Amino acid sequence: MVDKKVIAIAAVAILAIAGVSAFMVVGNNDDGPKADTDFAGKNLEVVDNLDGGIVAVGQDSFRWMTYFGLADKCVMVDQNDMTNYLGKSFMYTGRALVDIEGGNSAKLSNEDAARAYFTHTNCGITDADVNTILNLKPSVMVIPAGFYDEYPTQMAAIEKAGINTLAIGYIYTFLEKNTFKITSDLEKQIDIISIVLKQGERGEELKNAFEYLVNDLKGLSSKITDKRTGYVGALAYNGAHGLDSSIPYYMPMELAGVENILSDAMDYEGSGVKTYSASNIAKGMKEDTILFVDASGYYQNGSSNDSMGVAKLFQGHDAYIVADYIWTGMNYDTIFVDAYQIMRYAYGDSVLTETQFEEKVNKVYDLFYKTHLSNRNISEFKSYDVPLPSEGTTIFEDMSKFHEVARGNPIYGAVSIGSDGKLSLVA
């Protein structure tokens, strides 16, 4: 097989040049990042070098290291980032680059040498993990701020050893509701990573990426003449719920110029996802309402009467699968991909052609990862095998193939609804 690391590096070089014009359109913030403390209220300590590597554990830590192009500096990551490729697009570039001894398989047992370099629990830290971290002596440890409350004993031991820690936040509402400008929390997240890891230039690129994509979607939505309405179902962590699981403020729909039929108040303290009855959903439905099914929960539809009851409401309506909105953390890049998907499904060629859609999706990944090509190097998993991608396979294509193997459905495509409320893919 061709070495995809070489391919990815070459792609990065090409895309870095090609992407300059996009960033010039947006402009740069000359003032630079501003922050004094992290999300745990601790003073920031700048890392002089990353020779000791990065420990990125807990939800979203490794995601952010990948956004900043530092995946190959990570010497330990979360167990959740060992095998969990389903809705996490950063795993298709970052996980393949992590320099962990013997870590080219996700079938790791306790006897495997690489097992020590993953935490022993999802989004957490154990005493055994603390011992590994103390032995690694990393240059910095990136963690969720909540670790200080959830694992006080373990964090006290790490701090006593003098290991520099950077506490990040869980940020679900990352764009302001009406303006779509990045929120102060998202700006702080980017700033504290930029400062501590001395990545100011990349931090500004990421801020510009959010602005660029918002402006691009705004430009496309200006072509919309008659707004359509929509409902998204099967939203939940790890695809745990059926079609009755939804959200009143679904950002991709807002960005795509499609009106959400749910009108409840949004809970901005978390993901905002909750379950709705069929009668509640029916109140806002119109003849043109489109059903969007989150890919992570598509396979759950036939498992409950509540879910199938919602599906029956949409018989005769357009229905489509969209990429995972939430997995174990907020999929910022996927939200933009979803927006382009929804726009394509709702308005067709008059707003966004199929070719343009593919280009837009690739652009999203180029901005977040400096490549849209999959560099996944793991094919053997605990319960299934997923063939490695061939040269030139995109993240979007590879993630969809992974979904088909593990869940039985892709992350895009039309759906039909049977009289019994069961969903099926349209060939």
C-alpha cells in the first residue's frame, strides 16, 4: 500500500498554498490572542518546546490538538480516541499520526505495549494513567476543566509532579445565534491553546476558518427564494437515541437557511438535545418539512415505538441522512459539513450543485486539518474490520464507509419511510 503519511504531507503543502487566498479574504487579527487563565481558572504557562510530547486526554483534548496540527506530538490520548472513528472526523488525520509505540491497531489488549499510552477509561483518568503520565513527563497535559472536580486526587498528583496542565472547555454554542460570530468561549479556547503551545499563527487561521465558512454559507443562502422547513432526529451522544431525539436550535439548519419546526427554548448549558413526542413534533410540521436523520442514530430507528411514531409523521416527505452532529464532543467541522448537506438537500442546484457540495466539504476539512484526505492507518478493530482507504480517499468518503461497516448506514443519502415507521436507504 502507498504510504498515506507521505500523501497527507504532500496534500498539506499543496493546500496550504491554495488556502492563502481564502484567509486573505477574511483578514487577520493583528492584536493576537488574549487570555490569562484557562477554563479551570489557572494561570497559563507557556511551553518552551514540545520535546516531551503532549498528553491529550478527556473529551475534545485530542480534537483540539489535531486542529492545531499537533497530533504527531501526542504521546498519550484518551481511550475514546483509540477505536472510536464513527463520527469523529479528526480521527481520520490525527489518530493516524499519533506516535504511540505499537499503536497501529485498535485491537489493543492489556498485553500490548501500546496499551499504556491510552487512558483506561473514556473521558477520564485512573491511577494507572497517572503513573503513565508521571513516567512520560510530558511537556504539557491538555485536559477538560472538569477533571479538577471529577478526579481531584489524580490531578493533585499530576500537579505535585510539576507537570504543566492546560484545561480546555466543553463548548457547544460556538457561534452567536443571530450573527454567527464566534463566541467569547470559542475565542478563549483558541487563544489559550495558541498562547500555551506557541501556536499563534495557527490560532488565527482557525478563527479565520470559522469566519470564512460562515460567510460562504451566508453567500449561498442569499440565493434562497422560498425557505423550507425541517426537523432533525436521532441526535445524541454515540447515537443513543431514535428520531424522537432532537434540538430546538440546530445550528446546521440555521446556517443552511432552513427553518426548524421546533420552537422550544434552547438549553445553552449543554448540547440542548432532548426527546420529543410525535404529537409535539406534528404541531410544527408543514407540507414541505424535510426529515434529517443524524447518521449516528439512524440504526436506532427501529428499536422504539416512539422513534417509529415520529418516522410515520414524515411518510411522503423528503428524508435524508446527515453526518454526525454530536459524538463525544462538539463536531465543529461537521456542523459546517451538515449545513452544506442540508442546503444541498433542501434547495438543490439552484443554490448548491453536487460538484460544488463536494468542493465545499473538502474545503471544510482543508481549513480544520490542512488536508481533506483520509490518513487512517487502522483497519482491525475489536468487533469489525474496515479496509484502509486507498490513495486519494477523502475524510468524508472514508468516514461514510466506516459508518456503513459499523452501523449499516452511510453519513449521507436519501431515506424512504415505510408504513411501519422503519427507515431504509434509497438506492
